[in-house]
Amino acid sequence: MCIRDSTYIIANRGNDLLIVDQHAADERICYERQISHLRGGPVPIQRLLEGAIIECEKGAAHKLERSTKELEKAGFIMEEFGPGQFRVDGVPSPLGKALASDVIKDALEEMLEEGLLDKTPDYQDKIAKMVACKAAVKANTPLGRDQMLRIVKELFDTENPHNCPHGRPTFLKMSKTRLERDFLRT
């Protein structure tokens, strides 16, 4: 197992050679966990040692105020902290890897802008996709062997290992037969 450009994991699975997009694969893994928790409850929450202070415009602040119950169901524990400010004390556990307040603010802003807190039939799915994307290992992030093994193993334990939640492929596969044919060995 090795990595190319700190983005693609090259691995074997049976007689196949796989090229795995580390972000798309980890996003699929995080998504399936998050959607399972959202639908079956409760979402595991990562408590923050120090609350992240988020500032927002008046309209966004009003919408966040009205959406605290939906946010809590999604794993965001927050309270009003002052005019146009909120203190976030907990986030969905997948986001615990990316605890920077700008990531939390981006996630909340995206939820507001995309109407993810509006109770549409697919709002839980949209929230799970957003959380998974923010929490997943990013492209150009060097990974250790154990991390690469975990991603490949867990990817193939998901319901749909072929695509990330946004539809991008998670891996390319080349069979031993194809390799032998392409290298003129058959």
C-alpha cells in the first residue's frame, strides 16, 4: 500500500489493483456514519474544551436562534453569546477532527445558506453530506499506513463504496487480467 500525491491510495484487493481517492472514500465513510446517527439518533457529540465563538449577521443570527433544536439533533451544541454571536460548545463527532472555529463557522454558514435547517424531506441527508465533507481527510494530506488501511477497509464496509455522497467515484479498479493484457502478458 502506498500513496500518490498525498491524495490517492494505491492498494490491492483480491486480484485487483485499486486507486482510492482518500477524500472521497473518507467522505463516504463519514457520511454513512452521520446519516445513521441522524436517522437513528442520537448523533455523537464532541464537546469542545473551549467554546468556539461564531459571529454572524442579524438575519443569520435570527435563523440560528430559531434552529437550535434542529442543530442539536445534528450534533451542534450552541447558545447565544451576545448580539450576533453564538458560542459553540459541541459539534458532531466527525467534525472533532477539524475543530478550528473557521471550519465550524463554515459548516453553520453552509447549513444556513443551503437551507439545510429547513425541514425538507432530505434535510438530514444534506446535513450528513455537509458534515462528512468537512470532516473527511482532505486531498494533499499525507497519511500513515494505518490511516490508509483504515480508509480502504472501512470504505468496503459501507453500503455504497463506489461513490462519495456527492456522486464522485471513490476508487478506480484494474483487474489482474487487464494489467496482464495491457502489458501484453496474455
